[in-house]
Amino acid sequence: MRLTPLDIRKHRFSTRMRGLDASEVEAFLRLISEDYEDMIRENDALRDKGKRLEAEVEDLSSNEKILQTTLVTAQHLSDDLKKTAIKESELLVSEAEVKAEKVLTAAHRRAAKLAQDIREMKLLRARLSASLRAAIETYLGLLDGLSRDDPEDAADAKLPHPTPPPRATGAGEG
């Protein structure tokens, strides 16, 4: 059973012969009662403060857990974003490489086609040159043959060539 300050104040001791000084005992009991009352008030205040601090600690612990969860989530999200960015950049690089390869292949094909066209033109030029040279040599041979032929042929060659008859004009022309 707990004593209250009022219990201490109201407590009466039995008297005996040669007993205690009653006023001194009462003064001492009053002093103890006041100190005990102060201690009870202080204890109650400390108990209330302890409850408030426990509640605050619980709130802070809860907030800490939320912050830890948020940080872990943010870290996972950051990692996911990094992985996604890396994959996207790798994809872009591979697409660029494929496009570059296609452009390079097309350029090689175009260069090969142009080289083939150049070869064909050189061959055509060589054939044309050979054909023209053969035609010129043939005509030179004919000219040489004509100039070496009979003098009669030469006399005929000096004769004027007959002029062709005038062309007939149609009825609608004129």
C-alpha cells in the first residue's frame, strides 16, 4: 500500500512515558510530507514526460522506417533507371551501327557500280577507238588504192560529176 502525503501528515503516534516531543514529530512529518508530495509531483511530471518522449521516439522510429524504405525504393529506382538508360544507349548505339553498316554497304555497292561503269566506258572507248582506227585505216587504204590506180581512172576522177536531177515537189508543197 502506498502512502500519500496526507497519510503522513495525519499519522499519529501513540504516546508513552517519556515519549517523543509531539511538536517536533509533527514538524518532521510535515517536512517529510511536503518532500514526498514534491517527489510525487515530480515523478508524475517525469512519467508524463517519459510518455511524451516514448511517443516521440515511436514517431521518429516510424519516420526512420519510412525514410529507410523511401531510400531503398529510391536506390532501386535509381538502379533501374541506370539499367534502362544503359540498355537504351546500347540499343541506340547498335541501331546506329546497323545504319552505318547499311550506309557503308550502299556506298561500297555504289563505288563498285561506278568502278564497273568506268571499266565498261574504258572498254567502250577502246572498242570505239579501235573501230574508228580501223575505219580510218580502211579509208586511207582506199585512198591509197585510188591514187595508185590507172591514170584513166584519174582522168575520170577529174571529170565533173553529174548533178542529180531536181526533186519533184508534191502538190501540197510550195
